[in-house]
Amino acid sequence: MRGLIPSIAVSAILLLASVAMATPNPADDHSTVVIIYKDGHRQSLAMAEVARIDMNAPAQIVYKDGHKEKIAAIDRIEFGESGVTANMPSRNHYLGKWEVGEGNGSHFFITLEPNGDAKKTLGEEHGTWTWVDGEAHIAWDDGWHDAIRKVGAKHEKVAHEPGTSFNDPPSNVTEAHNTEPKPI
């Protein structure tokens, strides 16, 4: 068993590298790595953003911009495009300052940083965010969690109160727009 995990890790890294080198346009964020966790949730990563996946405890994803994200309880890793993930916005799509509704007609701002930090101008100011299946999922330090997602040509912010999951009905859904949009 001890030799199996390093073998799998090396195989996954070599496969990731070979797929990345076979990609004609390395800036194309439509080539993905999908990590499926033992609890069933999935995390999609643009291969153009991933430098490596370290499987040594604690397992982590190391991005090309230098930030690291810990991962645990992986069931499997899938490579390539699927019809679902091919048209999803990349992780970089969500970077920057977002103006979002509060649910009562007023607005506040959420800033998503490249290192995975999130800040907001309302309530608990600090949180962390990850890119999951084409959406920005934000976990605030006070237990609330939000998702910013693209819906058609627009974006929305979906808020979930503490004790609920992203699969539960949201507490509120409001418009969101990036005040610092970057070219895709």
C-alpha cells in the first residue's frame, strides 16, 4: 500500500504532463483536470493554471501563479474535456472585485484573490474561495458560503446560510458583476 500511493501520484503527474504537452494551445483553459472526492463532490481545474498535483500528505494542488490548495480524500482524477466543463468559465474569470446584491436591494463587494483569499465589505470580511465546476465557491469565516456563477450572459451570487450546503436551496440569489473584468 505504501508503494502504491507514490506510484499512483507519479503516474498521475506524468499523465497530467503528457496531456498538457499534447495540448496545442497552453493558454486554452478548456482542457481540464477533474478531481472527484470520496464524498462525491467534484473540482474542475484548468490545466493551463496547474503546475503540479502533489500527492504526499498533505496532498495539494500547486498553481502556476504559486498559490497552493490542500486536497484530501480523493477518489479519482479525470483528465480532458467533457461537454459540461468545456464551456465553463475558467478560474481566472472570477478573479477581481464583484459588486453583488445583498438581497434587500442594496449592494456590497466581494473580492476574489489569485491566492484563494476572499474579502467582502459586509459582515465577516474574510473567507476563502475555490473554482468548482465553473463556479467560484466562497466559504466565509462565519459559516456562510456563496457561489458566483455565470448564467447566460450574466452572473449571479447565490448565498447559503451556515449549516447548509451548495446542494440545498439558497437563502438568496442576487445579480453579480465584475467591476474589473479581464479579457478571456
